[in-house]
Amino acid sequence: MSDLLRVAVVGAGYWGPNLARTFKASGDCELAVICDLDVSKAQRVADRIGGAPVTADLAAVLHDPTIDAVAIATPARTHHPIVMASLRAGKHVMVEKPLADTRERGLEMVELARHQGLVLMADHTYCYTPAVLKIRDLIAEGELGDILFVDSVRINLGLIQPDVDVFWDLAPHDLSIMDFVLPGGLAATSVSAHGSDPLGTGKSCVGYLAMPLECGAMAHIHVNWLSPTKIRQMVIGGTKRTLVWDDLNPQQRLSVYDRGVDIAAVSKATAADARAAHISYRLGDTWAPALPEREALAGVVAELAASVRERRAPRTSGESGLLVLAVLEAATASLAVAGAPLPVTHHTLEEGFVR
């Protein structure tokens, strides 16, 4: 690899233009080409960012020895064949969420990347926002104590996707964030999913996920394409403090509340003299951590380049994408049996870094 990582962006639809713009502006990468079956669409993207080569020939891109990596922003059902072809051609790969349209196909992608000694990175962009990075630090430093619950809401009047339901479209954001910030990662033991299709689209447009975690906490996610109001909020409650992340409030994205139930007092309820037990509420200060202003996608691009140069797994690796797929598949199965909780199937891969 030269000093700059030469990257091809595949897909010029919704997310591809953002990737092309960010790679074009990066000091770590060079935008080698924009590839789309509709070459006129690729050309419009190139024109908006100050110019870049365009093509409709993916095979030519993959056979170009000067291209180091491929960033894929195409429909989920196409991820597997494009990723597999890219890895076989010796290219490092970054792919937007979800990693694949099934866990089995995602596993094939991860295993091939390991066999080839190549980076496979999931573009879990939210994990590179200053707010989520700060949440991860606060939890790791013990500021919240032991995690008791995670409650996430991601709703808006959004585009109904042709190939996935609302769970597969929106929930990967919240699931990848949980995997990134929680000490045990996305260690869901089971999933209960309830969805509705009031528009008769043939897929869930409103959905709720409930997931007990191995650490004893409960996680809940609400996703919705039909809400006239837009909400992007996550509440993480711990034994010491509770954190609220409001992504739509640029003045105060994070708030930490030193309020809650005194767990030590509640535990007295198990004492022999139950009359001595009482619930104590803690009413402390609220504070807002200072956050730097920087674009998350620039962090994604920088991490791709760094993981390739340092021959290591990226922060949001293919394995993290697999965890998300495992939960989504369990949710789909739960929907089919009226929301009954079903176990999450995980594959344990051998520990190791890119060769």
C-alpha cells in the first residue's frame, strides 16, 4: 500500500455520496473511483465533490492492482456477493450496515477475510460520534456503575425500504452502539420482537425489541418509520448514575444524572425483618460532558486506513457486525411466533488480528 489508502466506493445511492465525499476529503485515503450500475448517478456524485473517476464495471475495479480497499454502500441483499468478490480479489472491505442480509452469509464474509488476512470493517458510523465515544469512556471508567437497563428510541417519518423491515433498517444503529459501549458487548441472551404493518406493506413499519443481557440488564429498542416526530434518544441506567443521549440536541447531547434508587437500601428487603427495609431515592447533580465537534464519518474513514496500516482489527469489525445480525435474525424468528422470546445464536471465532 502507498502512503494513501486507495479506496473504491461501490454504490452511489443514499449513503455512497457521503462516503465518496469523506474519502475525497480524507488525508489518509484517496478516492480511486465511484462505481455504480447507473454510471450517470455516479457521475453526479463525482461532480458534486469536485471530480472523481466513475465506472459501472465492478470487475474492472476489483482487478485494478492500485486499489487497496472497497467501501460498499449497496442494498443489504447485495453485500455478500460484492464483499466476497472483493476479498477474493485481495481488497480490504468496509460495508455499510447491516453487514449482510443473513447471519450465515455474514459469517462466510468474516471467515474469508480472516483467511485472506484482510480487514473487513462494518460501517457502524454512530460508534465514531464524539457522544458515543464519550459514553463508552464513562461506562468503562465506572461512572454509571453496573448497567441496569438500556432504553433506545429511533423513530421518524422515514423511507420505507423495499428489501428490509424497520428492524433491519434502523435497529442496527442501536445494536451496534450497545455492542460498542457496554462492557460485555451485545451479549443478548434472547430477543422478543413485536412489529406492526398498518400500511399493508408486507413488512414491519413499527417495531419493539426486548433483550435480556448476560450482565443482568434489560435492553429495549423502539424503531418506527411512521412517527411524525423524530426522536434519537438512548437512556443507559446504572447503579450509580443514569446517562441520557439526545442526538438531536446539539447544545446538550449528553446528560448524566446522579439520581436513582439506592440499591443498597432496596437490598434490605431480603433481610429477615422485612419491616426494616425501605426504598431510598438519591437526588444528586446533573451534568453535561463537553464534547468535541467532529464528523463521525471522518473517524470511520480514518479507522479503516489505520486498521489496514497497523494490520489489526478495526474498532467496528466484521465480528461486531455478526453480533448485530444474530440479534436481527432472532428478532425475525420471534416476529413469526407472535413475539415469543427466542435465543440468540452466536458463533465464537478464534481470537486474532489481521495477518
